[in-house]
Amino acid sequence: MNQARKNIRFIIFVFVILFAAMIFYLIYAISVYGERWFVAPYNPRIASMKENIIAGTIYDREGAKLAWSEGEKRRYTADGSTRESVSHIVGDNFGLTRGAESFFAKYLYGFDEDAVERLTGVLQGEKRKGSDITLTISARLSDAILNTMGSRKGAVVVLNYKTGEVLASVSNPGFDPDKVKSYKGKTGSSVLFNRAFMGRYPPGSLFKVVTSAAVLENPELELQTRNCTGKTEIEAKEVTCAGETAHGEVDLNRAFTKSCNTFFAQQAVLLNGERLKTEAEKFGFNLDFLFDDMIVYMSKFTQGDTDIDIAWSGIGQYEDLITPLHAAMIAGTVANKGIMMEPRLLKSAVSPGASTLYTLYSKQYRNPVSEANANILKDMMLDVVKEGTGTGAKVSKLAVGGKTGTAEYTDEKGKKKEHAWFIGFIDDEKHPICLAVLLEGAGGGGKYAAPVAAKAFKKAVDLGY
């Protein structure tokens, strides 16, 4: 009998612990993921609110109307090019994409209005109007970037690296929100896929920023000078520089400027996979990006088991994957003295009664590298544009730094192709701009992505950013 009582007490104790753990997890999940669950298109509460509330207006940072309501109809900017360039940021009225229309629904449909304003609307006997929001993006900058990209698929993200504001985020191809209903049921459509926030691509040589940071952040390792002959053998397998170009005697700075694969492959092996993984995760790889203003897919770094795997990781060609937004954040970290800012998309929210519900605030995300080493990386990136692989990103009278990337991949037909990358920044307190350019299957980053970056930088500065 005593043993039976003990067993019952033990079972009750286990159930209490499990129940407490379940409650704790529920509280944690709601606090972490609640906002995302709320804005999900299948949330019936939002669907019902759309029947009874006139959605507020969405403006860009310059006051241009991007989306607004006319009676029961949702309207979007009349200019077709602008409408397409901001389509993934603005989103749609049917919940097929994760733009502002869905992500900031709590403002647009009045969930954050106070009780007095809600009661006033009821007493007036009219349909309540949601709050107006202003985004951080510039429609003019977005439109100019889309025109520069032309028919090439890919993404361009432009940030203010001091505040984290997203000045432009263009995913090409975009879509027409007036016609988006025709895509309902076609969730795999490439047009609806936001390449800037959700596209994950091999980083190629832009990962050398992370590898270089790992070298600098581990001063116990000797900074070696190596003789590049255009190729090297690691575990009886060959790693080559682009076109097997021999760079001769190279130190870290020259290897970075010329994007020397053999140097960084050997340096990665010297670091070892654990140190490289540690540095990658300091920069945000393998982390769930729970940002307040947007949904961004996780970038991936896999620690290789063998020296050759580690070597390929060090030059961004193993199993590494990164989103264009995250790539822009890395460039901004170097320019911002080693501080990575959280990207921000919402500038303000104002209720129909003119009450300010939200104003932009900056938020530091991580501090992956010391200020001293960030300054070294910045000088190296400035040299890339001055005399290295990124000269195509030069802009007259601006100090531009950057890193090119040519990321090899195999397409669905088994054919080897190359994504063109460029990440960079303007080294100027008056114009704290960083960006990432990704052109799918375009070829060399220096040849194709860098010129797009130059035009985006120039347009942003011309607009006063």
C-alpha cells in the first residue's frame, strides 16, 4: 500500500512538472511568436476585421501613398513600375505575401486604437477606419533600383547602417497587387516569393568578410603571407582562384582585395571549423531572425568535418546560405564600427484621431566584431572598390567599400551557373548607406552586381539619404 501511494505521488509530481513546463512554453511561444501568429493570413480575427473596418493608408518615407482604401476597394499607386518595385514590401490585401498589408495589420485595422477612439466610431454609426502607417522605404529609390535591374531576377536591399532603416528592398520579379488574386492557390509562384528576405543563396566570396573577421578576432593565430599560384591542394583536392589567376605573395589585405581563394581556403583550415562557425554565428548565421518589423529566413552555416570542407566554407562555397537582407546587414556592421543594427521597416503609425501609436526607434542587434577589427575590415573593403574586384561599384566623390561574390551553384537542369553578389557601404557620416545586390545566375559579381550597386548608391545619395 505504501509503495502504491509513493507511485501515485510520483506520477502526480511528474504531471505537475509537465503541466508547468507546458504553461511555461506556451507563455514563451506567445511572447516570441505571438506577433507572427497574429499577422498570419489564416488568422480569422483579421479576416473578420477586414469586413468591418476600412484599412488605413500606407505611405513611403517621403509621403507618397502606396496603398489606401476607397470604399470597399483597396487601391495601390498608379505607376506600374513603382507598384512592382515596392510590391513585396507593401504586400497584398489577400494575405498571399508577408508585406506591410499583413505584417502591420494591427495598425491598419485599428487593433491598437484606444477605447475612446473605438467608442467614437461606434457612436457615429460609421465603419471604423484603421490607422495610417509610414514605412522607412523610398518609392523613388525602389523604382530606380528596379529599372537598373531590368529583367534580371534577384534582390537589392539598401539600409541605413546607423539606424537600421530599410531604405529600399526590391525583389525582382515583383507582382501587381491589383492582380494578385489570380495567384491564389499558386503559393509556389516565383513572383510572390520575396527574394530579399526569404531567398537563401550561397554567399561565395562575400563570406570572406566573415573569414577575415575570424582571422582578426583570433590573434593567437599567426597572420601568414602566402604565395598564390592560382591553385592549391587540400586533402588531394584542388581549390583554384577565378580563372586560376596567380596573385603571387599575398597577405590578408591583398588576398581580400583580389579575392584570392587559395589564401582564404588555407586560412580557413588554419582557423578550423569550430572557430569559423563561432564567427559565423556571431554575425547571425544559424540564428532565428525574430525581427519586430519583418519575417526573414535563417542564414545557414555548416561546420565541415574535413579540411577540404572547411576550406570551401571559408570561401563561401560549401553548404553556406545567406539572404540578401542579412548580407546587407554584414556590410553595415563593418561600416558601423562592428555594430549590427536590427533592420526596421515601420517609421510611424497614426490613428484616425491623430494619436501617435508608434514612432521609429533604432535597435542594436549584435556586436560581432570589435571596433578596431571592424576598421581594418572597412579599409580592406575600401581597397576592393579602389583597386580590387569591386571597381565597378565606384561612385564619383564617394568613399565606397565593398566585397564582390561569384557564387557557383547547379541549376535544376544540372548546369553549373554563378550568382552575382556585391555587398558594400558608403563611408560617410552624412550618408550611412549599406546594401546588398544579388543577381541570380548573372555571372561574376564584379562585372554584374557591382555596377548595380554603384547606381543604387548614387541614387540614394541624390535623394539625400
